[in-house]
Amino acid sequence: MSGAGPRRGAGAEPSESSPEPPSPSSSRPPRSDSSPSPSPSEPTTPPPAGHAPSRQRGGASSRHAPSEAGLPCDRHLALFEEELATRPRVPAMLRRIAQYSALSPDSDTPRRVLGTLLGVAVPALQTLLGLVLVLRLPWVVGTGGVLQACSIGLLLSTCAVLTAVSLSAIATNGLDPGGCSLGLLSGALGPEAGGAVGLCAFLSAAFTAAAAALGTAEILLAYVVPGAAVLPGRGRSRRLNNGRGYGAVLLALLGLGAAAGPATTATTAAATLGPAGLVLVLLGLQAGALRAAIMGGPLHPLCLPAQPGGCLQPCPTALPHSMGNNGTQGATRVAFPGPSTHLLAQNLWPHPPEVRGRAAEGEEEEEGDDDDSSFGVLLGLSLPITSGVLWGCSRCGELRDIAGSIPAGSLGAALATTLGYLSAALLLGASVEGQLLRDKFGASLRGTPVAGVASWPSPWVPLTGALLSAVGAGLQALLGGSRLLRGLARTRALPLPHALGRGWLWPLAATVTVAELGVLLGSLDLLSPVLSVFWLTSYLGLNLACALQGLLPTPGWSPRCRLYHWAASMAGAGLCLALMLVACWYCGLLALGIGATAYKYLEYRGAQSEWGEGLRGLSLSAARFALLRLEDGRPPAASWRPQLLVLLKLDEELRATQPQVLALAAQLQAGKGLTVVGTVIPGELPCDQPRARAAEQALREGLAGAGARGFVQVLVSPGRGPGLAALVQGCGLGALRPNAVLMGWPHGWRRRHDPAAARRFVELLRVAGAGARALLVAKGPLGTGAPGGTLDIWWVVGDGRLLTLLPLLLRQHPAWRGCCVRLFTVALLEDNSVRLRRLLEAVARRRGLPAQTHVVELHDSDVSAYTYERTLMMEQRSQMLRQMRQAQAPSTAGEEEEEEEEGGLPRRGPSPGNVRRMHAAERLNEVLGQHSGGARLVLLDLPPPPPRGPRPLDNYLEFLEVLTEGLGPVLLVRGGDSESPGP
């Protein structure tokens, strides 16, 4: 039950003496959900001429609109019905986006099946840490001291953590990659930086596989089967030759293991061997230290040379456990006395390597190894333990939650690696004699590694762990490197054979071939600095790119990682540069040269970049070169940004009638990109040239007053409409051309002194749409209200890319920084609102939009009598305005559009199409008022302008007035050329 509302009079056609035609949107009944809707089955007759239309809705005396045959089920969106074929509704668009597949190209595993542990943490632990702990860490601790070894561990930990934070920022930036880590890096950092980082990471992966092969060969030849070292040579050269020969064979075996298939044996082995080996090594060391502390360490007699500083030699087997200093073999000492602070204090500081003596009688003299124990050498031997940061995103296309798994897994793996390295260094320094620690190859222990002596229950525990760690790291490096190489080949940016971009055997074979170059060095000591500087170069590029993205805020860069700050990425980049120059400065310069060459080559080959960076201060020739280069190709849809043409109307005193539009442009651009402020001066040249120059100066002053920087263009034209069309079509030069038009709402379109305002506005919308320009129409008191509030986005049709981009641009300005973003969409009766909201949240995350998502359901309802009467008044008013325009300008009467009569006969009542559109405008306005009535700014899809034909143009503006009635500031948005849906 509902009471009758007040009557609305003056339904007859007004006379020319009336000051302003009656507006059907000047008043409306209060919104009420309790009023019953008229049934379409009840007969309804149009109001007779001369009778006032009634605003009464509901009740027994209310009149109902006639039922329309063939009315579409989505008549609530009738304002957009002409473009639904090309710009589908949001539910259909989101369903198309949801079918987007991002399977990893090197895996047959279905997408989104891996969690944080198996998808990120385990690959990130696939490093050479287990191998380094057994083969080199005792020598690093004995030579450099515990303090220096721990400082190296802390430096490497800081580098890995800062790089993991930058990687987490990339992962939480909203991008959903379609493959390996190269897609994630290139999508967030740009193709040039992503390609350069990817190339350095590929070389690092190949050399990591070579280091795994050389480390495995050293374990086998020095500790497992020493008699197999049969290749010719003497001393160090013999070890290098055997390392090259056996390393090449072992690398080929690793390649065969990786060739078993990314989804079968190789992936399983690479996912389990490395962490299992690392756990074995650490558990063996800790068990040995615990046993020695409780039960006492085993006796390992060491034969000391007669002169201090000599090299340790194996003692005879029959040597008693205690022997005096008078013996020819010198004194004996317990090699592993157990953890003690006294021993830790002795091993705290650096000690130079002992002078090498002669071997036992009957053995050849050992030609010296590199005795350099500088900080750079020790750092280079330890750097391979940080090679797992990028492996954390190697399978990002198969993660269930990229934004949650990569930060947690990468940071957790970096911290776990640090704890393992530091704990092993402290245990060795507190439990093993320094002279024994400095025995790099275990010659004093008859072919047993120092870490094996310190382990329990058997020396084979750390040896087995080191072998598993090397094999796991080698398989991971070969598989990850082949993925990176295939991604680089598929970009077609680098001159790589096309076969590398197809399948996985050819990229794997190429990775093994490059790794063989590293095996030619023959020693882990020689290869470690090389692979380390390439890893550090890739980390340097990643950190530097993330720092620059944060320093130069862009709409596409909005990471949600709480630990990220551009200063942290910059510190990581500086630390990486310092570490690579300290470890091996000439290798570092070579790696930097390769990365920089790749970057410039990718840039030269036409990789897209932001055109506006660095143009200031360039000469005209450089600007011309840049413009000619940008002529070819278009930027991808994901990096599209509005370059604005702001259309202003000046009054007689050359003041902008809507200065708030200029302020909005300044807030959108924030001093970046292209902004052109244009206006049309009615007149003819050269008579009005002084007025045009004065208008240019006024626009420049307006730009400066709004805090914007841009260009000014004033066009003198006999007619305002043709001048605006020419300005939209011809503004700009080459690629330096606006792609979006920002204008104000024509508030005087109902007034008699400017009856052609509606026609000019619609024609301008048509011209901009035909030129693939985006449209932004500002309506209402923009820039008012206290700081804060909400930015409400109403996404109805299309891909919504521009709608979701504008809040990101606005929130960069201090005036909008504290606003909360809310994203709304409309669901009809046939839509699944719960699934629609989940898809809407996923799209918001992918586009980096920090918004609250809402799905508003529009239930089907009948057309009310009020809507019917309101439409009739609109048509009567449109007919009156046409008569006024014909009376003022008879020469243009033939150009005016007339409303079509059905069957050539006069029609009683309003047009069914107009009734349907008016009903849609009212229903949408009702939900807009309910949810966004107090919003600081509402961003809403702009319905398409009517096509050329018999429909009056005034009706289109009337529908927009009804759509936005009762709202605050509104920005009507319409994208340019239609784009394929994407995340």
C-alpha cells in the first residue's frame, strides 16, 4: 500500500514565451521499494492530449505503462544495448578473463596446484650450499676466521633478503604470468630490464650446473675413488685436467637426467635432492658436535712438520694416540676435541695458509694451489649459496597464490640458507683445529673431508648430502636455465634460433652446451666467482628496476608487499654491485657489460618503453629521432595511459567556464605524460588572431594555476562544432598525440540561448570515438569535499581497463591519496553474484587496484507509469526544441534529425525504445544513489552516443541527466578502441 504522490501539471506543450522548457528530470518521486510495480498484463492507455501526466506511482488510481512485446531480459541496461555485441557486460567479460590459462610452458602439471613449500621454498633451496659446506666452508673458516666467515654470511644473507623483497614486490604487483620467471620479470619491469635480467640469470644457471658437475667430480676423485684420477698432469694441473674430463661426463649425465621430462623424473629429483642433501649435511655436523660435547671427540692424530707453517701430512696408521715432541713425525693432536670457547677464540681471527711442504716419501711434490686467502677470494667461494632467489619464481605459473607464496617462500628460503651457513661456520670454528680446517683437500686425513671428520655417525653422511645437493642444484639449474632460454627465444628480441622457442629439448641442449664452457675451467675455485658475478648482475638489475619503479611512481606499479620500499631495493642494488666488484672486479665488469649490451640491444630492437622519460633537455634532433622511432607499432594494452586533450570553453572575458576540469587533468597526470589544453574561438583569421593569442595566454595561466604542465592549442573557426571536431582529430604530432579527451558537461544544453549545445556535444563524442580516443566527461562540482571519502567505480560493460586505471592515477595526487576505492558491478537475474564477485576481486588484484568489490543485483521490474509519463514529456520537449532551432536557423532545418514515425503514421504515446532507456536510466540511478550517494567521485561507464539516424540527440543527454540525478561529482568514462579482455 502506498499513497498517491503530488500531481505534476503543465503537461501541454509550452509556448515560446516560457523562459525555459520544462525538464522531465527536474523532479522525481521518492524512491520506494514498497510501491508495487504495474503488471504488464493490465491495460494501459496513453494520456490524452492536454491532460497533465501524473506522478502517482502505485495505488488503485495509478496508471501503468503498456507492456512491450519482445522486451529484452536485460532492459535495465538498455542504455548500453547498442554496444553489447562489441562490449559485453561485466559478467561475460569476467568469464572470458577467468578462462585465461597461464600454464608453465615447461610443465604438464595443471595450473595452480603448487603451494608455498613445493612451488617456491623448495626450488629456492636448490643451491650449492650443501656442496660449499663440505668442500670449501672449513677452509674459509680456518683461513679467514670465524668472524670473517660470519660477516660473509651476513652480507650474503642481506643481499638475498633484499633481492627476495624486490621479487616479492614484483609478485604482488598484480601480474598473472603465463610461464616462467621471465614473464613475471618482463611484465613488471619492462621487456628491456626483464630481458637483460633473464639473460644474466640464464648464464648463471648454466654456470651453476657446471659448478655442480665440477663439485661432484671433486668429491668423487678426492674422497670416494681417488684412484680414478688417471688423466695426465702433475699437482694442480692434474686436478684441473681430471676436473675437466670427469666434469664434462657428469654434466652430460645431468643433462640426460633433465631430459627425462620436466614433469617426471627430473622435476621430482630437483624438488627433493637439494633440500634433502642440505639437511643431511647440517644434521651430520650438528650430531657430530653434540656427540663430541657429550662423549668426547674421536682422536685424529696429526703429524706436525718440524718447522712451523708446514703443510699437514698423513700420519702412519700404526702411530700411537699419544706421541712426544721428540718423535720424527712431530706431535699429535686431537683434531676434533668438541665444541669449546677456547678453540672458538683461536679460530676467531684470520690465519695465513701454511707453507706447503713435501709429500711423504715416494710421493710427488704437490705443486701449489692458489694460496690467496683475501676477503674477495673467500667471498667468491661462498657466493654460490645465494643462487636460489630467482628459482623461487621459476614455477610461478603453477602457483595457487602467487602474491602470497613467492614472498613467504623466497624470504623463508633466504633466511633458512643464512641460518644453515652461519650455524655450520660456528660449529666448525668451535669444534675443529684451525690447522685441520686449513687443509682444503683433506690430505692430512687420508682422503677424508674435514666436514666428514666433524660429522656423526659416519663421514659418508656429509659426503652423501653434498652429492645430493650438487645433483639437485644441477638439475634445477638445467631446467630453470632451459625455461629462461626458451622464454628469451620466444620474445624474438634477441638473435636466437627459433628452434630454442619450441619444445624443451633444444633449450636444454643449448643450456648444457653453455655449461660445458664453465666446466673447461676445471675447478670450483675458478668457476665460483664467475657464476657468482652473473647471479649478482641479475640481482642488481632486478633491484635497480624495482627501485626505479618506486622512485618514478606509475599506475602499473602498486606492489602490496609490506616489506617493500624503493630504498630497500636501491640498497640491494648497491650491495650487489659492491659484492661483485670485491669478489672479482674484472668478471663483474664483464657481466655488467653483457647485461648492459642486452638491455640496449632490446631497446634498439623496438622493445616498448615509456616515451616520456628523459625527453627533457634533449635536442630537437633527438626528439625527431624519438618521434620517428615511435611511429611504428602501438604500446601494449597493459601499459596504456591517458594522454589528455582537455577541451575548455572560454567566456567573453577569456575565462574558463569550468576550471575544475583543468584541475582534474592536473590531478590525473601529476606532471607526467602529455596534456594539451584546447579551445575554439568563434571567428575568422586574421581578424581574430589577437584574441586567439590572448586565449593562449589565458590557458597557459590556467595550466600554471592548476599545477599542471602541458601544451596549449587554440583554434579559430567560424563554427564551434566543426572547430572542436578538427581539434580532436588534428591535435598532436606523430606518436605525441592525445589518446583521451577530457571535457565538461554542457550544463546549458536546455537553455534557449544555445539550442545546439546537445548536438555539438554528441557530435564531439562521435568524432572522439571514431578516432579511437577515450572519453572523460566531468559532471558536477569536482574537487569539492573534505579529504578522504570514496572513489566509486561502476563497471557495467566493456573491459573496464580505463575505469580501473583512473583511480590509480588520481590516488597519486595528495588530494585523493586518502580516498577508499570501491568497485561495483551490476548483476542481473541470470548471473551468479557470488562467483561474479570472486572474479571481480581477482581482476582487481591483477590490475593492482586496492579496491573493495561489490556486486549489485538488479532484479527485473516492470516499467512504471511515472517512467512512461516522464518519457512522454521528454519527447514533447525535444519536439519543442527542434521547432525553436528551426525558427532561429532555417538554413539548417534540413540537417536536424526528426523522430521516426511508426509506419509513416503519427504515434500515440512515447516510443517504446525511449521508455526502455528511461527505465534503465532510472533503475541504474536508483542503485547509484543507494550505494554512491555520498561518494567523493563516481566513475561510471558512459553509454554510447546514438548513431546517426532518426533519434533526437536531446534524448541522449536527458537519459544521462536521469542516470546521474542526485549524485555528487561524476566522471563518465568511455574507453577508446575495443581491446581484448585481459587481466
